[in-house]
Amino acid sequence: YDSKNYKEALYYQFKADSFLNINPVAKNDSWKAERADSKNNIGIYYDALGNPDSAISYFTKAIIYHSDSIKALNVKLATYFSNLSESLADLRYWTESNQAAETLSNDKNDKFSISYLQLVYNALAENKPLKARQYLEEIKPYLTPKWECKDFLYSSILANQLDIPVETLNKAREAIISYRNLYGNQHQNIAESHALAFEAWMKIPNYDSALVHIKKGMEVTRLNHSLATARYHDYVKREGYYYYTVSDYQ
């Protein structure tokens, strides 16, 4: 999985899962949490392979297995619900995604803050900036350094939707620094932050700075995805928009 060989990761996880399913010891109730974790991993690998339908199925199984063995809402169950919510959002099932995230939203603490961030993402995707701002304000006191990165990124997206380019730029810069400090230089959300900085500079306008940022975003995306992907093409289109704006038609 870390080497991005997701098909092989899925193959081995299925083998591991099959042992959990046939081993008499693993059928004991005390092993249900282990089986839930296995189902969650399968869902993660399906998600990485761009198959959210199958991911949703396995995240749901993980929740069922875990709930059968441990009734209390804990960090693992919160993770499974968050994964389910994210995959539902990938398929634009916003209502269902919100329902999964809201299962955790009564627990305002650092362990469950990821569910709030999913609600922010969904609100931004549905173009509901005021709702997104409300969720961001509610979760701010509980953010860990890991989730602060997303907070900066989503705050930048929010400012961009509200057409506040200076704030978009400032939050994008904070996101870039945060992701670099935690994950190095190749995290895809660094590219997304550069794309937001590009849009801000195009509005200010400072076209030279805009071009620098979109090229940095393209480079990170090229390293993370092939050139023949929709994600990379989104950056190419932005670069094309820059050249069109500065009248460089060739």
C-alpha cells in the first residue's frame, strides 16, 4: 500500500481476511474487532483503486463487525464511519455522507474531529459556504496538528468560494507549510493548496506568481498521478487559463 501497489495490497488483505473468516478461533466474539479492522483495510484499498462502491460495502461491514463486539463509540469505530462518509462523498451521496459523519458529531473532541472536517468538505462541495464556516468554527478548539492541515486547506477553499483572494492565499500558504512539515513535499493536498494560491493570484491579479504556483501544483500531481489522469488535466486546464488571460494564445 505504501508503495502505491494497491492491487497487490488488496490481494494480500483478502488472503488475511479469508483466514479470519475460516479460522475457528477467529470466530470468537473477541476477534470480531480484528475482523472489523480487516474489512476496513479492504475498503481502504478499494478506495485507493478508485472503487468507492466496493469501499462503501466493506466500510459498512467493518462498522457492523465492530458494533457487534464493542458497543461503545471509540476511535476505531469513528474511523470506520469517517471512511464510509468519505466514500459516500466520492459518489456525491451528500445526504448519506453527512448522516455517517453526523453519527460522530455529538462528540466534540480531537479524536472525532475528522467527522467535522468531512462535513466541511461536503458543505464546500455542495456550495454551502456558511454551513462550512459553521463547522470549521465548531471544530477549531479540537484540532490536532494532523487535522490542522485540512483546516487550513478547507479555510482556503471557503475563502475562495467567498471571493476573498488574500485570505485564500494566506490559508493556502499555511496549508502548504503544515502538509510539508507533517508529510514531506509530495502530499497531494500541497498541490491542491498551490492550485488555490494560483486562483487567488489570478484574482488579485499577480500573474507571474499565479504561474509559479500552478507549475508547482502540476509537478506534485505529476509525481503522485500519471499524466493521463483527470486530476492532472485539471492543473493543465488552469495553466491554459493563465496563458489565455495573459493573451499568450500560442
